[in-house]
Amino acid sequence: GQPVNVFYGYKTDGIVQTLEEGIEAGLEGDFARAGEFKYVDIDKDGEITDGDRTIIGDPNPDFLASLNLSASYKNFDISIFLNGVFGNDVLNTKAFDQPSNTPLRWTLDNPTNEYPSLRGGRQNKFSDWWVEDGSFVRIQNLNLGYTVHLPNQITARLFMNASNLFTFSDFDGYDPEVGVDGRYYGGYPRLRRVTLGFNLTF
């Protein structure tokens, strides 16, 4: 009864600060250590089990939109094309690999409730910590031109075209525009291209 590809997992409740807190939260073993994720005990049985999983995100957007604007003034012309996706979630499989997160990780001197500690071999439960807002607005294309009408019906036009100029988004990865399953695997950022041209018409 749910939309296709929704994310199903655990809800996080900050970071475990002490072993006692981890055990009290229903965690066991390495999961109860300080610096690990703390999860919400949804079924209130005192343990974190499969019964505590729930829907934690939806990669299906609420709506998509695009806008094409153009204007001209005397010899100048401009056109801009924007497109956007709104209300979708993205599963960021590279969230741990963001270098900017490293100084924010949990330590004894920095007991944060947002980022777990750095530790090799960590086993993670699939949770909403990996799910981010994938909404974005992108300046997909921008054209600027200047046209001059010369004698003998000759027309000269100088223009610039820029594609993938800028993306407005809160997503931490390179590009929030992912496949229908909503999973982001990293890769390379989209190229920004700028082209200069000159047309001469006789």
C-alpha cells in the first residue's frame, strides 16, 4: 500500500554518549558503544529489533517543474531554462565518505549528536541518517546574445551558451538528480559547459 521504492529502516535518535546509555536504549554489543548511532524503539519493547523498522523516506517527488524565460532589449537577447524536482528523498550511500564530515565526528572531546565516531569495521543499521532531501532547482541552460545589423543585409550575432550553470540544493553529494530508486552512489559531478559563438548571416 506504499509508493514503490520507499526506504524502510530505522529512525535515529542521536548518538550514544556512554555504554550505559546504549544499553538503556536497547542496543547490544558494538552497537551500544559510545559514538554509535542510537535508534528509536518504535514498538516500545526495550530492544532494537526488526520490529522497530518503519518507512524513513520516499524517493518519489511531489512534483517536477520547469521554467523557460526569454527577453530582448534593443540588440541584446537572453533566455534561461530552469528545471527542478521537489519533495523527494535521496539515499546517500556516500554520507560517511564526505571529507567535510570528518572534523564533526563524535569524540570524547566532541560529544556530538549528529555524526558517529570514526571506526573501521562498523556495522550499521539502515536508517534515516542516510536519507537526505533531494529537492533541487537547476539553471540548466543560459543564453546571452548580441546582434548587429550591418549594411547589405548582413547580420552578425555574438552569443554565449552555458549549460548546468548552477544547482540550488541542500544535498551533500555531487548531484541530487539520481535514478528512480533514489540511491546516490557518488561518481563524478555534472560538467559545466560554456560555449562562445559567432554567427554571420549574408
